[in-house]
Amino acid sequence: WLKDRDFGKWVAHLSRFVGRWLSDKTTANQVTLAGLAACVPMTILFLLDSYFLASVLLAFYLSTDFIDGALARYQQGKRPHMTLEEERKLTWRQRINYRGVTHLGKTLDPLRDKVGFFSVLYAIGLGMVENSLVVALTTVGVALTVIRPIKRYYNLGDSTSNRFGKYKVLVEVVALCLLVLYRENPMVLNIAFAAALILGLTSLGGHLLGAYVAFRARR
């Protein structure tokens, strides 16, 4: 259903609506940082068993993953994207307040995803999800967070999220919702997180292969 043309059109319309509505109020990087900041009180509330308030913050955190991309694309419009060299000439404040797509945003976005995912996993998932799965997910998450800016810095192919990475995020959202709402069945939880791990490994393999091909082509 993700590949359905009507679904794609609906998402595109929603993306433009969100971008147009928020364009005068904020920037994509500000939204990403707000989602990142929400992870701190969200984790504390989960640890204190305040599930309702924590779930509200979780919903906000998840929504920023869609909003920042919609806003960045809308504000960028048809202008050419800044090169990494051009962006490095800007101050951090200018990059955060930039109205459009930035390399900073491409780094912050996956960082926000990982921080939120592991905040919830470590706050309420330990003891419910197999320890080996938690360790493996953490290792792959760190590797994915590190490899993308490295590829971008050395110009080793496409550093944006690949298809498996997008599917991984979707499965992670489902796994987190199960962890919050359906904790009575550890087997279902472990299957969901195992699926996220498999997609994460596949996404990491795709990034490594792309970097190797780009490196060999350069030589």
C-alpha cells in the first residue's frame, strides 16, 4: 500500500499542506531539534510510569519526523540545494534557521530518530525485549548514524536514507507502539524488533556497498 499511487498523491498533498501552514512559523531544523528535545522529558516520564503524558510526547516526537521533511521540501521549493561547502560558511544559527534542505538537517534527522527510538527502548523495553536484540539494535543504530555523515563528508555516494532504512523506521514505529500499548506478549515484541534489526542491517549493508562502489569508481 505504500507504493499505491493514490496513497502517494495523498501524502504529497498532506506534505504540501503542512509545509504551507508552518512555513511562516518555523524551519525544518527547528522542528527536528524540537523532536530531539522532546526525547528527554519523554524518557523521564516513561521511567516514572507516567504513560499518558509520555505517550503524548512520543506522538509529538514521531510527528516531527514527517513535519520536518515536509517543511524542508516546501521551503526549498525549486531552488538548487546548497552544497556542503556553501553550508559550512554559515554559522550554526543560520543553518538551524535556514528555510530549506540542509546537510545539517540530513544529519540531525537520523540522530533524532535513533535518540527517540532508543530512549523508549531503554526506558521501558529492557526486560521485555531480548537483551541480545537490544545490543544488536544499538550497534546497528550507531553504525547507521555514523556512516551517513562520513559518506556525505567524503562524497561516497548517496548518503540519504535508502529504501530499507525507510522501511526500518516504519517497523520501528510499530515496534514502539507495541511496546507502549501491548506489552503482555513479549514474543510479538521480539518479532517486531527483530524485523527492525533485519531491515537495519540491510540498510547498513546498502550504505556500505554504495560507499565501496563510489570509492572504486573514484580510483
